[in-house]
Amino acid sequence: MDAHVISLANQKGGTAKTTTCANLGIGLAEAGRKVLLVDADAQGSLTLSLGWEPDELPITLYDLMTKAIFVLSGSESEANC
């Protein structure tokens, strides 16, 4: 099974990145494909558009990235917080 990465990026705001990403992900999922949507925007617009409240999630991309940085830097005791 081959994995494919589709990335949507544009520095300018208001270019329908979130809408395109959500609709593409939903369409692929409805077609039976496995889909992972990653919301790296601090505003959490993709997360909100899919029905989740970013502030109520038990773990966020920020948490995972912070832990990875501590582990890679050798500060594993900090990563367990």
C-alpha cells in the first residue's frame, strides 16, 4: 500500500487552504481512503471546521512537537511533563 502526501500551503491568508483541505480530506475518506489531516495553524480553523474544539483536545500538535524537541535534545525528563 502506497502512502501519498498532499500538502496545501500558501503564505497569503484567505486563499481557501482550510476549505480545500477539509473538502479534499472528506472526499477521500468517503471514497474509502485513509486520511490524516494535520492542522498546524495556531487558529485551529481546520480542527474547528471538522467539529472539534481545539482548546478541549487532550493533546495537540504543539504538545507532540514540544515533547519531540525535548527528546531529541536529550532532555527526556522535560518531555514527560
